[in-house]
Amino acid sequence: MKGNPVIRANDLTRRFGNFVAVDRISFEVHPGELFGFLGANGAGKTTAMRMLSGLIRPTSGTAIVLGYDVYRQSEAIKRSIGYMSQRFSLYEDLTIMENIRFYGGIYGLNAHLLSQRADEMLTQLDLKHQRDQLVRSLPTGWRQKLAFAVAILHRPRLVFLDEPTGGVDPIVRREFWEWILDYVAQGNTVFATTHYMDEAEYCSRLSVMVNGRIAAIGSPLELRGHFGVHDMEELFLNLAASTGT
Amino acid sequence: MDSIIARTLSKTYRSGKSETHALRGIDLDIPAGELFGLVGPDGAGKTTLIRILVSLILPDQGTASVGGMDVVRDYGLLRRRIGYVPGRFSLYQDLTVQENLHFFASVFGVNADEQYGSVREIYKYLEPFRNRKAGQLSGGMKQKLALSCALIHHPSVLFLDEPTTGVDAVSRKEFWILLSQLRSQGMTIFVSTPYMDEAARCDRVGLIQEGKMLRIDTPSAIVREFPLTLYALSTDRMSRVKADLSGCAEVRSAFAFGTNYHLTFYTEEGPRTCVHLLQQKGHSSIRLEVIQPGIEDCFMYFMKEA
């Protein structure tokens, strides 16, 4: 039932001068997984994510994402994935509807499909009456929800989320994860980073990066057993504590 | 003696036709020597409140003072007596660590070498990098440099705007230890954070949402104010819990909390009904037990109530 992996990385490495940001990481992510990608600041998460999404070239090693090679087919990867960045990725000076149209255009949705998806999205977000408001005027939680909705406008089979819930209020933060779980339940794959360790528990599997390497990988249940910890926070503190900043 | 006082502070931002009510009548009485945490999500008004208290913006209504100095009238004096670490890294990226420290010392009219004692505890981590440009430091080091520069003139009150946002769990823990050390030296500290779990590290916290204070109290008193019995639920099928309980009229609230769900009920029979329903829907290994609420439980409760 697993099918071909959505992501398959082998000895993936990236150096910046003498500094090895990502050091021979190997792992697979399968269809329908919610994969948590944890690590301390500077552990190499963002660099690894940028390689996997076709934004920067690896120094060595291989990675296949949605069947495409990260060296030769990075443009195909960018077209196929969804990506939501750490900080707000919408245009604040455009209205909600203008943002949707802009991103729909970038991903090549035709007018009919675009208006249908926009309707669905605005209904689900309960933003129908605000469609002509500037994005700048929306509260942060709503913006983040809209950013996620826009990132999956073209229904990508794989979505990268880089700290999607930073600073979001606790109720919206939980709604947000319910959406992510819904999207995964539809057979899609989500690859997410977070600094909230309670959110790590919702992942089907996760990895913890320490100094450019993967120090632990598995389901929360497996990791609790293997490392003898109560929760992912304890695991994270144990693994990341030795590194310092 | 109260160090930070605010009375009915309000602030509205206007841009074209749209209005944002950033603060709606904030009152504060923070005694000298307290470690006070302002806890709330983005957009709650945290930065606006801090910027008024450090005299960078003017309130529309209300008054505030820090150490007896009015934030509007006495701003010149006030600025020499407080330290401020803004949310965005605001040091000079192309000056070295040492140059930044000396620059801030001279702005405040003090001698960096003579003042070294007041920052030694933090600056010692930066010594090995003193000739490195600030822009090339790691996130944790940048934060320590910003703190050193804010402390170089030995302020009596320190304001920090979200120093731990986007910072990993380990570095956050270390940073709070630094703040506790400063507090034990008698400094008044006003720190904002979106992380609810950090509230427990403060003497008192203000929970802020949509420009209003939901509560101001010690973390333990806030927890005691939670008026309901809180339960933690776990089963062998956690991903189904929310959907399977959605039809249960006795459930008042259900929020995911990592490995558990936190539940409250309308009636005393609620817990039994809920377990029965979950059994019917095929859950096993069901554990439902009464637990102490945390600040995040309280925040969500007061938020819904407001």
C-alpha cells in the first residue's frame, strides 16, 4: 500500500564553503504521511528543505521528489509541490481574491477551476464577505490559514510547510493542524517543520536533525520506546541539548 | 513601589478606511523587581504595548509611566534608564560584536570597559567571536549580543519583545535561565512571548488577546481560576477522536494537546457518556483522567469567554 516514496534522499549533502550544513542524510517519505522535520536552529532543516523543493542544488548525494531528480528536474518539482514559508508568503497589498488569482495563475489553473477552488476555499475559511479586503487587514491566524489554502490551490500531492503556526493563537493553531490532517487523509503528503513539540506528536513519522545529520527518525511511538522518553519535547531536548548554539 | 504603571492605554492604527484597534484600555501595575510576561498570539497588541512603554510611539488615550517617569513627558530620561530588545534584530550587521557593544555604550554615554561587569554573564558567550560581524552570528548568539547591548548602561527596567520567537526549544530554555539570573539581580523585566508554556517561568503574566487583557495574575492563580474540571483523554485511535466525539452533546470543548486530547464537559455524566461512545465507535485502551490545566488551557477558555 505504500507505493513509491514521495521523497527519497540518499547521502544528501550541502556545503557552504567549509561548513557542512547538511551532512549525508538519507530517508524516505511515503504517500499519505505527515512527516515532521525537527531540529534546533542552524541544524540544517531549512537547507535540506530548500534542496528537496528544488530551490538550491545539493553538493553531493541524491534525492528524488515526486519522481523528479533534484539536480536535473528542479523546475518540475517546483511546479508540482506546494510550499508555505515560515513567514507570511502572501501579498499584503493585494486583496484576498487577488492573491488567490495570482497564485492560481502561477500554477496554471484555468479560469473555471480557479473560480471553483476560490469559492470552496473562501467558504471553508469563512472569508466570503472579506474577499475584497486587503490581506494586510487580516489577523495573523487568518493569514496563515489563507497562506495554507493558497499553497494547496493546485492540489499538490506533496506540501512543504515551514513553521506554519509560529505566533498563531492556540485555537487557530489547532484548527490549522486539523486542516493539515484532513489534507493528509485525502492521500496527500505533508512535510512540516515546527518549534511546537506538541505538534510533533500529530506526525505519522518524524526526524530530528542535529548538526546537519539525522539523529533520530521514526513514529512518535517508536521514538518514545527507542529513546525511553515520555514525549517528543523530551526527545528533542535530549538530542539537541548537547549541540549548543 | 510600582515600576511600570499603565492606565486605560488605547491605540488605534488607521490606514485608509481600515482601522485596527491594537490596544483597548490596558491597565498595568508591575512592581519593581518583577519578571512579567506578556503572553498572547501575533496581532494581540504585544508589540504596540511595549513600544508605548519604551516611548517609541504615543498612545491615543491613557497614560503610562516606568520607574516614575511618564512615557510621553519624560521620554528623554526614561530612555536612559531602560533597556529594550526589539523583536527584529536591530544591531549593526556589518559591525563586529565588540564594535556593536562599544557603539551602544557610547550612545548611552557609558564606557564599555567600565560597564563590563553588568554584561559579563551574557557577553562571556560572545567573547570568542568578538571580532566577527554581527550579521554572521548564529541566531542564539545574535540574541545574546542584542541583550548585552541593551544591558550595557545598566538599566533598571528591561523590555524584551518576543526574544524567543522562532527559537528552538533548547535555546529558549537557556534564554529563560539568563532572564531569571537578571531578575535575581533585582532588575524589573517585561518580556512578551507567543509561547504559552513560557508563562510558567514568570512571576506574573498578562494574557493579552485582541488588545485586551484577559487576565493578569501569577501563573498558579490563573490556573486556579479555570472553573471547569479538565480531563486528558487518550485512546488507541487518536486521529479519530475529534470526529467520533463531534456528535456528543455533553462535550463542551475538545482540544488536541500532543499525545492527549483535553476535554471539558457540560455535566457530571459527560465523562462516562464520552467513554461509552468511544467504546461503541471501536476505540480501545481508553484513558480519561482529571488533570491540572496549563496556561494554554486557560488562555483558550478565557479567549472563548471574552
